[in-house]
Amino acid sequence: MKKTVTLIAAPTAMQPGGYVPKAYAERTKPNVAEAELSVEAAEGKAGWKIALSWACPAPVKSIAKETDKFLDACALLVPGAEDAQWLTMGAPGKAVEGMLWKADREKPWRMHAEGLGTMSRSEAPADWKATGKWHEGRWTVRFEIGEWAALSKYGQLSFAIWQGAGQDRGGLKSVCPQWVGIA
């Protein structure tokens, strides 16, 4: 499956706490307008090959000792329950799980959330890999994922992209507005 997806800005009004909804209320346009998504089952074994690509004229690959810069990153999310919501990062008892790639890290993170502000991350399984390459104004991140039961079971995913040069971080990001079926 290959698809070009139009992205939206993550709704700031939904962010937990009071600061972000007030300070970024005018942030209604995504820094990344669209992304190309490719999903295929791994050949000859359980697992997935997923590629995510987007325009990025000014990559941010490192922020070491620079507190006013933010990294480029992207994440894949899948429902952990039949009716888990994507934009709210799930809900209590209706989790989403995912994989987070950051431009300054070789190994991806595994993610889990049950609602806004609950995201936790841990080391990804050994057979989960993510490789990002920036070339001629575009990031392409290739995910090689061993068995991912939730993706196999529910057959849908969504994603988020953070563009560091646009001050994206935390809940300030460009997002796919719905679950995308992978069949």
C-alpha cells in the first residue's frame, strides 16, 4: 500500500495543561503539509516494512547543548483496542502503541499511551529498526518491524511528524487526521 496523506496541525486546544492551548491557539496549519506512506508485509517472515517521507528544507539532526532547538522526528501509532482513538492518543483502557524515530538516535523507541499526556517510551524490541535519511530537502524514514500484533490484528495505523526547524515538539506536530487502513 502506498498513499500520500494530507496532514493537519495537532489541535492545540486538546493539549493537557493550560499553557499550550493558550500560547499556541493560533497554530492551525501543519509545518508538514503532506507525507508519503508505504506499508508492506515483510517477505518470508512475520513483520512489516514501512516508509514515511516528507519535505523538510532545513533538517535538525542534533540539538546537543542547544536548548532552543528541537529535533526532527516521526512516530507510527496503531490501536491497541478496537475503538482506540488516534488524536487523543487512546484513552484509559483503550491504548495506542507505537514506534518513535528521532533524528539524533540510531535505535527507535517503543511507545504506549492511554490518553493525552500519558505517553511513555521504552526500548524497542531488537527486531524493530528505523533508519532516517535526509536527501535533497526530504526525510525518508524506513521502519523494519518484526511481529507487531496490534498492527496485524487491527490493520490500521496513523503517524505524526515533528519538524524541528518549525519549533515542533511534544504535542506541537503535524499529524495524519485519521487511522489509515493498510490492506
